[in-house]
Amino acid sequence: MGNKCCLVIIMNHRFEQNIPKIKKIYGDRFSTIKFLVPFYQGSGDSDIIPVYDSSYNFHNFVAQSYHRIASEDYIHYIFLADDAILNPEIDENNYDSYFDIDDSESVLDAVSMDLVDSKSLPLRCYINVYDSFNYFWTGVHHERELPSAKEAFEKAALHGYGKARVKRKTIFAAKENRLFFYRRPKIGLNILLGKFDLPYPIISGFSDFYIVSNSVFKDFAHMCGVLASMNLQVELATHTAMVLVNKPGKIKYTKGENNVRHGREYTYKEKYGSKLALLYQDWPKSCDYIHPIKLSDWEVE
């Protein structure tokens, strides 16, 4: 095993024109950078890996690129969305001390540290969960690839996730939810009556940044591929896969001043004139990364 990490940039849409900017941003901080670009047809750069799926399922890109990325030279793989900017203090030499992780530990975004419940997710997410675990809709024998629901719930509990029941109080607050109720009345009615239980422990959260230990990378990539084939969307699949493949206590969560990790694009553009150097000079204290950043609109020196 080597002593380096691999930075993997995930593009959920085809924007290979931003690759030179990304190399300029991270080239001095990371020796190895891989780019996962959907539908890429170029040639001549072995670090650009073509992948195929929708922007809702970009965890599948991890599974598809595994054999192009995996190496014993790396201790960790840092996955970062192309529209997220990593704290300028973080590099390949200090990322482990910054996040306080050892070789066997991984990192997840802590925005939503719970099983899917009624906190903030729209009804379409619950429909997505229901459909994903229904062979009639997916044509996937997921039970052959995933731990049983009983085993998975037990493991989630060891990670500190308690089983949750969907509550109707906030589910029907938004017009979008009412629309999906009409599309799938049976599921909507079950939620309304408080009779909808998760068929599997689904953990939700942002998937714009995470770190995977090489010790679990193969299993994580496999799990991402299985969940993607079931059409479980990325905000539900990445955290779920990470919990399923890591031992309890082996996941650390991102930190930040007042949990600030995400920012509004227009606010930063107006304040710093779309100059990344100025944003770096005034970087929010203890902020791990900022998302979203429309990189094509920013000036990178």
C-alpha cells in the first residue's frame, strides 16, 4: 500500500471543457486526479474516464470506473463533484489529519445523518425507494447482492441510525408532493395513514464530497453499481452504500463552522466578482467545501 490519495472528480453532466480549470485548481495539491465524464468520446488523456448514466445516478460512475481507478498505490479516494470547491487548505499530504481519519476510515457529508424520514425529502424520494426495491419495476434481483433487510437494519443501528417511519406532517406540505400523490396514490395513501415503512435502511445525504478507504473501495463500488441498477437515486444511494460496507466506527463525518458546507452560487459570485482567488482569501472558517459553484463562470488564476 502506498501513501497517496487519488482525487476523483465526478461530472454529472458532460463538461470536459472545465477540466483544464480543475487541473489548475488542484494540480499542485494532488499528484493524481481522475475525471469521470459522462458520454466522453475524446482520446489521449488516460485520466479522463467515460461513464454512462443519468445525473440522478452518478454513483454508478464509481462502479463503472472502478477498474480504471483502483490501485494499491492509494490509501484513500477523494470523490468531489466538479461544481464543488474543496477547502484550499486540503491537499494529499494533510487530508487525513484534516478529517482525523486513519487508513481504514472513510468520510461522509453529515448534512443528513439519519434514515430517510420526513425531515426534508419530497415524496418522489419515497416513491423512488419503493420502486427500487420492487423487482416488478427494476428487473433486478437485489436480494442476491445486498445484505438482507434484517442484517442491513441491524448494521445501520450499529452505525447509529435508528429506524424511522415516514410522517405525513411535512410530506404533503409542498405542491410537488401533492403532484406525486396523484401519480402514485397507493404509496401516498399509505404515508398519509402512517403505514409506510422503509423496505430497507436508506440513509440520505449530499453526495458532492466523500472519501473512501481503499480497504472498502471494491465493496463500495460494487454496492454503488447494484443500487444504481435498482435506480435508487444518488442522494439516497451513496450514504447507504457507505454504511453497508464500512464497519461501525469507521465513518467520520464532515465538519464545518455552523455546519456551513454549501453556499449559494450567486452570493459568492457577487461578493468575489467570480474570482476564485478572492474567495480563497476569505474562505469560511472550517468549511470543508462549497457547493454549488458553476465553474465555467469563475476566473481561475
